[in-house]
Amino acid sequence: MTTELALVAIAFFVFGLLLGSFGNVVIWRFPRGESLSSPGSRCPACDAPVRWYDNIPVVSWLLLRARCRSCGEPIATRYPAVELLSGLLWLAAGLTFGLGGQAVIAGFFFWTLLILTFIDLDTMRLPNPIVGALALLGFAGATVSQVTSVDWVPLTGGDASPLLGAVFGALLGAGISGGIAALYAGVRGRSGFGMGDVKLLGAMGFFLGPYVLLSLFIGSLFGAVVGIVTAARSENGLATKIPFGPFLALGGILAALVGPEIVRMYLALVTG
Ligand SMILES: [Zn+2]
């Protein structure tokens, strides 16, 4: 890697950190219906405004030793964790998708999935406006790819027609998961798979094309393991509810980053 490219990679990481900081604002305020732009950040414990020099992603948290400068109350580890995850996801997007336009789209895809993950953990909901914005970004990216022949969206590539591949992925994601949800509701009499999850898979389909199925598979695998462990530890047993959005987000990120490689390795294994 040349020095120039290394600098661009660092820029992706830093931009991801900064977006992660804004992501914390979205995760906290959006479910509460609060404005995302004003007022500035305040300490949840003492309401003191956070100074700009105390709001530098990850660094300020370390310098403040995880405590508010005004009241000394602990600052949750989640804030720097979201910032760092966002930075690393943007770096991974940059290195995987060539530090250009496609990498920027992948970065925003991952960042939105990160935000949805934490909102789902907090509220057991995937807000329609955020999932809708994600779908719009995917559709717009596929349209630009179609018109300009740049092959950006779907991220997994290899589509004769990007727009057709993206729309097919969206229909596949929402259709299959919608079918599973209906079946599950019919058999169990209650839904374990929410409409929010169905819509999210639809939105992810624009970015992943047919690889949206791989994201559902990976998400279900991790979800099942965590679900069984959680149920075994909980008094409510199998009635324990866990949000599925975080697992779908993980599946979507992995499918985008290494989906084609996973399928290639699998096919090589199967066909010997
Ligand atoms: Zn405070």
C-alpha cells in the first residue's frame, strides 16, 4: 500500500469514528423523538453540556478515565465502543471496497446497521424511517450503478444489471423472511420474527443482491446460539425475547465483506 492510500485508509477510519460519535446521538435521541441537531450533547447524569474537547471520539473517554468532567459519574463503555466499531467498520469498508465511492456506500450501510443494532437492543424496535433511509440509499446506489456502469451496488457485485440484482435481492430478503414470519406465526401462534426484521432484510437486499440469503443464514445461526444460551439462563425459558436485528446486521456486514468468498469456499468444498 502506498503512503497516499494509507492516508486515505486512515481518513476512512477517522471519518468512521466521527460518524460513530453522531451515531451515539442518533441511538439515544431517535427513539425518544428528540432533535438530532440541537441542543449539543449533555451528560445524562448531571445535564452539563459536553465541551468539544471532551467529545473527541474514544480519546476523550480515555483522557477523562470514563467519568464526566462535571459530576464524576461514569460514562458508559458503550459510547466509545460504538465510536470504535464505526471507525473499524469504515476502515473495513475502505480496505474491502477500494477506498472510493463504493467504499463510502458500504461505510454508510455498515454505520446504519450499527445504529439499528443498538436501537433494537434498547427498544426491541427497528424504526421505519431509518430502515427506509437505508433502503433508499441502496436503491439510489443501484440506480447510479445501472446508469453509469460503475458496479457499486449491489456491493457483492457480479450482476449483469445492478438495478435488477438489487431489486431482486430486496424482494428475496423481504419475501423469504416474510414467509418465515407468516409460517412461524401460524405454527407458534405468535411471531418471533418481527415485521421490522422483514423490512430490514428487504433494505439489506438492495446492497447484497442474492447474498441477502447468506446474511439471513448467518444471522439465524448466531441468533439461534445466543437465543438458546439466553433461554437456558433465563427464568422465562424459551419465552425469553431477544431482538433479531443485531444478528441480521452482523449477517449483512459479513455477507458484504466476505460473502462471495464464503460461497466460493463452500462450492469448492462441495464439488471437491
Ligand atoms: Zn455529569
